[in-house]
Amino acid sequence: MAEVQTKVEIAFEPADLAGTRYEGWIADRMKVNVEKRLLQLNLDMILDPYVNRPGKQWWAGEHVGKYLHAATHAWRFTGDDRLKIRMDSTVRRLIQTQLPNGYLGTYSESDQFGEGDGIGWDGPVWDVWTHKYNLIGLLTYYQATGHEPALEASRRAADLMHELFVVNKRSMRLASSHQGMAATSVLEPMALLYRLTGEPGYLEFCHAIIDAWEDESDPETWMSEEEGCHLLTSLLEHGNVYRTANRKAYEMLSNLVGLLELYRVDPDERYLTACRNAWDDISTKRLYVTGTASYHEKFTPDGRLPPGVAAGEGCVTVTWLQLTRHLLELTGEVRYADELERTTYNALLAAQSPRTGEVTYFVPLVGRKLYNGRDVKMTPAISCCSSSIPRGIAMIPAFASGVLYGKPALLQYIPGKHVLAYGTGEERRKVTLHVSGDYPRTGDLEVQVEPERADRFAVVLRAPSWAPGFEATVDGVAHTPSRDRLIEIERTWSPGDKIRLKIPLEIRQVPDGDKTSNAVAFVRGPQVLATDTAVESGGGTAESGWWGDAIYTRAVRQDGVEKAFRLVTFADAGQNKEEYAVLHEGIEATDSA
């Protein structure tokens, strides 16, 4: 069989990672992810559930695949040999644990795929879920390295599941919790495996998964009271994720990411429509100002966004990022680039400790970040979010810049070198955009355009939705955004030509979005700001171990009294596990609100 070509137009293709390099704040946080997380994680700990079956957690097997997914993305960008050595070892050791029948999970033989009597929410219903992440990790590694044993191991595991769930017609809904959404999220790697191999059985499996969403079988099992999740039909009918399945956000988003992976090679328009409906519903009714969703891991009712301890699960943040990235690539619509910016600069990087690389499970808008708080209570000592957040951080280069409808495009203004391709066939050429400046600390940037030789083409720039005064100047000529907030500068570019950008970064007041509250957040450019008790007490300095040096001041009237707020970015707040607050009550409106 041969690889299946994408059957839909791809509007946005990411930059050439081999040549792209970043500087500044984003680069620093990506470096923390590599140096203090991906290079430090105890690989023996996450492989032990495979070496010594059964694992101590029912879902302990997900961490190896997530690690490979994150490390491979990071390695493709950095070329760090240390990562490659760890990835190679992990793949080799994982494959060595695969059983002769293709099984690549962590359960005892009697419990595999839910065969035992111990089935329950925390029982062996996470076996397909574990295989999903192993497939994602191994296939990502295979795409980056061409290592055939990784593809072969993935095929053997997929063939086993195909036999169980397609040939033998075992219920996928009853193979996992959350009305089957955990198991059916294996759709993502199955669609990818079909694209890589062209094996018809894998496409058949994808269609069986979609059918399983409507499964109403009612055998005498502990889950017999649960109906099918009706994921596709619900999102086509009303598009309300709160009214879909059991509202479990992580699992639902994981399925939607898989649906868009399938759409690329099996373009049923229902798939794209359902995902766009869900995205619209979440972004308008259930999204925090920090760019994430969920409370206690579930989607919230319309207009309800509790700010406390269980806001914004890290796994939801990453799958929301993945869904949005897919939609950007498939549609090219600027609103998806806007949302990727908000999520990246806020919820995603707020979940990472800039000092230690540890991860917090939730990112409350008011409270504390409990880095590794859940991990220490588990065996092995690692949570789902601690494995997910590094994946999201490693994926940033996949949507920051690239080619939009064949034109070099800078969508996120990360300082550094962005290597982009344009044109088709023999006319395919590269151009490097050197972005200089200290964004997002300052909004004065310079983009030096370096084509391989003088050539006529367009450079596309995104004007963020929060920056109505955005302006780009070339040779003294000012360019302003079109109605779709894109600037397209077409001309003959010669090496060394420069674009000067002015991006307004005034602090503005933004409502928190919760209909029961009148609270506002202070936002500067793409970054949500927060008060932090360490800063307020005078301890937020480099000498005290504080990471970062950006402190902003905002004078407003609160409850009728003038007050000057000292603010740090939400991504830096709470780094010592101290209290912080994004939301503030009683703030009088200003012209910039």
C-alpha cells in the first residue's frame, strides 16, 4: 500500500522547522520545556508499567506516547542530539514490550481491552486510550525519523484493535468511560495510520469509530445505563458541547482532533462542519479570557466560567490548541490564528513553571498554581496534564509562521528566524524572515526579508484582533490591514529589504465572560496580566528567585478609590505557588475597555 495524499486544500502550511530558530520570551519558555522537562523526565518511571505489567494506574500507559510526541516535535525544531538519544531509547524499549499478538498496553492478560471483571471508571477501560497515545508517539517519531520498526509496531497494535472492534464487532462505547469517548479518540492515530499506509482496514476502523458514537447497545454491564455519545449528530444538530455526551472536555476535543485528521483523507463535509460548530460554541460561550476551557474537566454551561481551583485543565488546553491548529490549516481563517496566540501566551505557558519546568493540572484565574500537585499523589508520579502541556509547548512552531495560500505568512510575532517556502513545483523557493525586537515586551519590530534572490511575491502579516492600530511600513509606505485583518505586501523583494511593524500594546480591560460576575482582567497585547502576592510584597525580584523582569502598572478606580495595580503576565504569575489574581471586581470602565 502507498501513502494517501491529502484530498482537501490545505490553506496554511507551517514553516520549515529545520531552519527556523526563535529568540526572546517564547524561546526561553520552549527552552525550559526541553531542558527542565523533556530532558529530565524519568523514562524508567513511565516505561515501568509496560516492563512490569500491570501498571499501578489504569491509565499509566499514556505517558510514554505523550513523551514521544512532545520530544519528537521539540527535536524537529531544535535538532538537539540529547533528545534524539532519549527518544531512540524510549522507542526501542517500548517496542520490546509489545506482545506477539500486537498488544501494547499495560494490563494483565486477563484484563486487556476490558476482558476482566474489574471494569469501572478507574478500571481497564483505558486500554484503547493507552494504545492511542502509543500510536501517536510512535507515528510522530516515524514521520520525523523514518524508523520502520516504529511504523511496524503501530500497525501490529492497530491490527489487533481492528480485529477486536471491527471484525469481532466488540462495542467501542463499552470499551471505555465517558460514553465511549476515551476509546473512540483512537480515531486520530488511526486516520494518520491510514494516511501513512493506505491500508483500507484502517479507514474501515475510522468509520466504525464514527458509527460507535451512535451505539445504543445495552448489554448487562456496569455501563449499560449510558447511551452513545452521539458526537457527530449532536454537533451537527445543535453544536452545543455542553449538551453533547457527558460534557467531558478533554475526551471530546480529542475525538474532534481525530475527526479533522480523518477529514484530510476522507473529506466528508459533516466532519468539518461539526468541528467548526463545536469551536464556535466553545469560543463564544465557554472560553476563559486566558484561552482555555473546562471546569472540573467538563465544559461549562453558557456564560459560566468559574475562576477557581479547577479552571482550565491542561489536557483541554492542548487539545483545544490542536483543534484550532487543524482549523487554521484547513481554512486559513485569521480568527484561528488569533485564538492560537491567546492560548499560547496565556493558558498554555501559564501551566508551565518557568523556574522548574513542572506543570500545573489546572490554571485557575484566581488562586494558586499547584505545580506537580497531582503528580506526587500518583504511582507513577505523573499526571495526564504533566504529559500534555510539554506537547503543546513543543508544537508552537507548527502554527507561528508558514505559507498561507502559497504566500509567506507571519502569524505570530516571535523574534528570530522564520524560514518559509513559497511557489510550487520547480518554482518553489525559500525566504527567511528575520524578526528583530523584544515582542511582546515591546511592539516595535523589524522584519528583514531575505529571499534566495530578488523576486516578486507577497508577504502576509496578521493584525491581531486586539491591535486596531497595527501598521506595517516598507520604504516609508504604510500598509494597514484589510477587513480580514491581514496585510498583504506584494512587491519585488531583494535581500535585506525591511518591514517595520508598530503593534500597540496598551493595557486594556476585558470582561471575564462569566454572566454572574462583573469582574475584568487587565490584558496587554496578547498577554493576560495578574496581580501576584510575591510582587505586591516586594519579593518578586531576580534576587528572590523570581523568573522574569516584566512588571507593569495600571492605575484605575476600584470601588470608587484610585488604585495602582502592579501586574505581571499570567504565564509568570504564581511561579512560587503563591496567590495571584487575574480577575478584579469593582473596576470602573475606561476608554480602552
